[in-house]
Amino acid sequence: MTEPLDQPALATLFTEARTHYGWSDAAVTETDLRALYDLVKLGPTSANCSPARFAFCHSDKARADLAECVSEGNRAKVLAAPVTAIIGFDLDFASHLPELFPHADARPWFADPEMARNSAFRNSSLQGGYFILAARALGWDTGPMSGFDKAAVDSRFWSGTKVETNFLCSLGKGNGEGLFPRSPRLDFEVAARIL
């Protein structure tokens, strides 16, 4: 049986973790990114469809290219972070199902284009959440963001593929600059019901 995480682990993942805007000069290496992906890929998705695709803007050029596609308020964040991941979703994810879901032919389940798009977006969003938690578990800070020109990011980074952008997430060691006091969260009674 799985035991609950202790308070320090919960603090790392949730209670003390923050969205970061400023970054130290600590490097994020290819080895780090591979270790991160190796955790992310283990999170569950529908029929193990795993539609998320990750473009890690690591080089100065890639970060500058991405910075041209984001809102004014996000440019400095993208340029300062050691890495910003573009978390996308592959509309052709079902082509990998014979490998990922070998005990049945699940491809027909996603034959309808609207069903495939909804599944790709939903499950890549799950995988994006796993990305944030896995990064925190490995000692990294994250800065997830919207505020970008999706068509521009898709054209620049996913051209020639069936991948589209879901959201962006910077990664590195936060320096604490620009952090706001934690914003309020909805109470259980507002956000949840027990039926």
C-alpha cells in the first residue's frame, strides 16, 4: 500500500512550491531534461496514449525565437530561464498506440478527429501537470505560462508535424525575484461537492 508523503515532500510539490519568474544561472543539462522526461512519461494517460510532445528551448537562439512569440510580459521570463519547454500535443498520437497499448488495437477509439483532438489536448494537459510535479520532485523550479501567440509557436517549432502547442513552462532554479504572496485558493465548499 502506498504511504502518504511526508510534510517536506508535500512542501516541495505543493504547499511551498511557487511559480517562478526570476532565475539563477544554474544550468539545466540534457541529462537533467532526460531524467525529467523519464519521470513525466510514467504518468497515466487514456489508453496510455501519451500525446504530449516537448520542445526544450535551451539554446540562446531557441529562447530568443520563442521570446518573439510570447506576450510582452513573458519575454523577459523566457529569455532569463535556462530552459522553457513548449508542451505540445500530437494529433497523430494514435499511430503510436500499437507500441503503447499492445494488448488491444486502440486506434479506432480515436478515429474521430474531434475525439482525437479532445483526447490529445486533455491528456497532454495531464502530462504538463506531471511535468511540473516531476520537475519539483527533482529539485527544479517551474514557471508555467500562457500568454503566447499559438499560431506563431506552432509554425516556428512544430512546422511539418501534427503537433500543436498547449502551454509553456520555464524550468531552472528560481532566484525568488518577483514572487508575489501566494494568491488565495477556492475553499472546498466553492470548488467541490461530495455526491
